Amino acid sequence: MTAATHEDPAARAGRKLRRSFGWLTLLGAILAVGGVFGLLYTAVATITSMLLFGWLLLIGGAVGLLHALESRGTGFYWLAVVVAALNIAAGFIIIRHPEESAAAFTMFAALLFLTGGLFRLVGSVVVRGPQFGWTLFQGAFGILLGLLVLFDWPHSSLYVLGTFFSLALLFDGLGLIAMGVGGRRIVGLVTDQMLPSEDPGPGGPEAGAPGTGSPQPPGSGPDQSKE
């Protein structure tokens, strides 16, 4: 059995893993490019994010309704029907009115920033734990961000959601690129260690075998036994 036969399973597995990590890197690059594009055109990213969210609600509601119909006669049948109907209605409204939906979601996000920042600020002052400075900074930053969004509302609805959506795409893409590149490097190192060496080198297993022309130790020749 030759060395190439021993290399085939490891080489095939290594190529398959490297190909998978290559696709992961490509997906990360696409997401990163989409995030950069969204940061440059935040209004387009905002409308796109709302349309995607609306379609997700619509498809999820339709799937939930089908599951509810299959579970007819159970105790949670009507609850599943109501939840699915609400998802379908919300998805339909968001798809039909993406700009108004973006304005409503931006207002909700601003109120969420305000309340979260206020709770962090008050909690850091009352508790004064080991992370007092960092919690105080988070609370003040949340309140400031919420006020900035509210003061520029409804115009802020054109760029707030798009900016967050684009940043999420960018960081997810960079994370996938790092995973893909690092995974390919690790697979290459492991595959190189698993593959056997084709050159035994000087002093290998055949160095002292008879018939190879290598010198034999003195006193071990065939004429020595006749003496």
C-alpha cells in the first residue's frame, strides 16, 4: 500500500472542511459588504430591514397557522390561531407601510433606550457595586441616545434602524470571515500533521536492510560463521 493511499482519506476530509470554511468566509464577506452598503445608504437599509421583518412575520404566521390547524382539538388551539393571525396581520401592515412602521419602531427604540438608561443610572447610584463607573456610563449613554432619537423624530426613523441593522450585518460578517479563515488555517495544520511523510530520510526503516547496499557491522558477514 503506497503513501498516496494513506493520504486519500485525510486529504479528502481536509478538502471538504476547507471548502466548508471557504463558503463560510464567502458568506461573511457578503454580509460585511451589505453592512457597509447599509451604512452608506441608511434609508435604504431601514426600508429593507422593515420589509424583511414584515415578510418574516408573514411567513412565520402562516407556518404557525398551519401548525395550529394540525393541532385542532388540543387545549392551545385557539391561542395558536390568535398568535398566528396577529403575526400575519402585523407582517401585512409592515409590508404595506414600511416607512410608518419604521417611525413606530424608532419611537419604541427611543423609549427603550430612555427607560433602560434610566434604570441603569439609578441602579448604579443606589447599589454602587464594583462596576459602578461602567454602569453609570451605560445609563448616561442610553439616556443620551434616546433623547437624540426623540428630538429628531420622525426624521430619525430614516437612519436609526438602518444603522443598527447595517452594524449587525457588518459585525456578523466580520465574525464569519474570522471563523472561516481561522478554520481553514487550523484544518490545514491538522491535515499536515495527520498525513504520513513520503521520504523516510537517512536512517529510516530500510537503512540497514540486506540487499540495499548499506554497510553491515563487522563480524556479521556470511564467512564469519565458517571460522
